[in-house]
Amino acid sequence: MPDENPSSDAPQFGKAEYAPQQKAGACALCGRELSAAYYRVKNAIACEACAFEAKSSGRTDTHSAFLKAVMLGIGAAIIGMICYAAFTIMTGVEIGFVSLGVGFLVGKAMKLASGGLGGRRYQIAAAILTYAAVSLAAIPMAILPYGRPSAPASIGSLVYLGLASPFLQLQADLVHGAIGLVILFVGIQFAWKLTAGSETPSVTGPFVNRAAAPGPPPPL
């Protein structure tokens, strides 16, 4: 006599069996229950509102923002150059670590002027301004004992010598010149990192949440 109660573990060929539908959990960003559609922000499951916020958080760079950043960066570089030269002249001690503060000042000023924007062109400008501020600080330190230059040609030569001063110092004193270049490089790194672009999180979707109410996923 056939068994009227077959084991539930045996396959039932008389009816179709379906794999259980997987449900995406709650939004990893806000904790709200997901609707018929969900998204992924980087690798985190997110609701439509959080995905839209993440996608719209990235700001578009403009020429105006870059120009403002460069102008304020120039002002910060001038201030840094004056402070560097004034400290050396008043104390008689040239401390290369001041270049770290110059790089920080230039980077922060450019980031502030751009409203938080950054990118490769900001980084290049910040690096140039930091190097120029530190190297040109050698000009007032050189001309102070001799008075103001009288001819435009002498001013041009001083600018050239100022820009080349980190490498001229390397030729004059290998050890101290090398240390000064390393510290200057670190200061430029400060400015470079501070003006880096803001990362916009990647948003993918929509994906159908099959355990939720049916319906087409709304476009992002």
C-alpha cells in the first residue's frame, strides 16, 4: 500500500517548486524599509532617497570656482612668503619646516575659495604656488642688507635666483640643501592633498526588490 504521507524531503513532481525570493534588507544609510526598488551606493544597499542624495552630492567644477581658488591661493602664498622671510630675518635662523605651514595655508585657502571643490588643476596650481612662495622668500632675505634694487634687470635676476634658490642651496651645502628640498616637497604634498578632488560615490540601480510590493522601479 503506498504511503499516503510521503516525506516532505522528497521532491514533489506533481507541483512546481520555486526558490524563495530574496529580499534586500533595510537601507544601510538611513535604516528605512526598502520599497519595490533599491539601489547600491558604492557597495551598500540604499533606498531611493539616499541614492538620489548621494548622486547629487557631487558638485560640478567651474572656471569661476577655479579662478577664485587661484586668486586666494596667490594671496595665501604671498602671506606665507612674507611670514617665512620675516621669521628668518628677525631670528637669523632659516627653518625649512616653515614651508610645511606655507603648503597647508595655500591648500586650505584654495579649498575654501572653491567651496570644497578640487582636482588635478587645483593640485598643480597649489604645488606651483607653494614652491614659488618658499623659494621667493629668499629675495627679501637677500636684498635686505643691500637696500632696494635700482634697476629692473636686477629685479628679474633676483626673481630667477629666488626660484632657483632651493637648488642653489643644494649646490652650496649638499646636506642642508637636500634636507631643505625634502621638507619643501612635503610642504607641496600638503597643498596637493588638500586640493584633491572630492570623490563622488558610485550609484547603481534601480534593482527590483522582489519581496516588496510589485511595481516598476522609479528612475533615478
